[in-house]
Amino acid sequence: MKEKMKYKVHRLDVKSDNMQDKLEQFLNRLDGKILAVIPNVKPTFQLMGATAKVDFVLVVEER
């Protein structure tokens, strides 16, 4: 009989100036296998026109 896989989805709030360091530290603390890192891309409108920013990432971990 196959063992049922279990997953955990983590939310990591980030800003553009700390995203890489924060994500790296978080990933190094996990014990399971990392399956995906999914950014939440949010469109924003500024004086120079439309752009996008990432305000959090979801990390899918297999346990």
C-alpha cells in the first residue's frame, strides 16, 4: 500500500529589498523537500506607469 504524501504550504511576506535573503534563510531552515516557490505578483500603478511587485511567496514543502 502506498503511503499518502503530505504537503505543507508556507507563506513568507517579503519586500523587494529583502526578498532574496529572507527566502534563502527560510528555505535553509526547512526539513522537507521543496516542491515549489510561488510568488504573489500584484500589479501596481505609479507615476511612471504600470508595474508589478511581489508582496509574498508561497513555499510548498513535501513532508
